[in-house]
Amino acid sequence: MTTAAISLRAIPTSIANTFPLIEDQFVDMAFMTRFTGLTDKWFYKLIQEGKFPRPVKFGRSSRWLRSEIEVWVQERVKLSREA
């Protein structure tokens, strides 16, 4: 069996707890713009201002953790409901 053929369910809980990122997902800017309806320019402006998580670099590729994006969106919803 190759590594690619192993499903997440096949990984023991003790290993998954050691590597919590295994349950997360790296997403690209295209995902973020579809998910939020905001533009890539807007995200890069927020990153420069320190108001959005910086990307994880894989060579020339930039990726973000989906969990961080979801938390950021949930915070925006919460703030808009408090106003």
C-alpha cells in the first residue's frame, strides 16, 4: 500500500493528535475568494495590515490553513452581529 492510498481513518488517533494539521487543509487564494466573495487584492491588503493570517509558503506557492480562514470569517460574523 502506498502512502497516497492511506486514508485519514487509517491513521491511529495517537498519531493524529501528535500531528493536528492532519485534519486541517491547505487552501489557495482561489478557494478563499470563492469562499468569502472578497478579492485577492483585499486579502493581500489585510495581510499587509496584520489583519489576516500570513500564508504558509511552499516554494513559490502560498497556502492558508482552512481552519484559520474559518475562524477569521466567524470573527467577522460575530463582530457584525454585535454592532
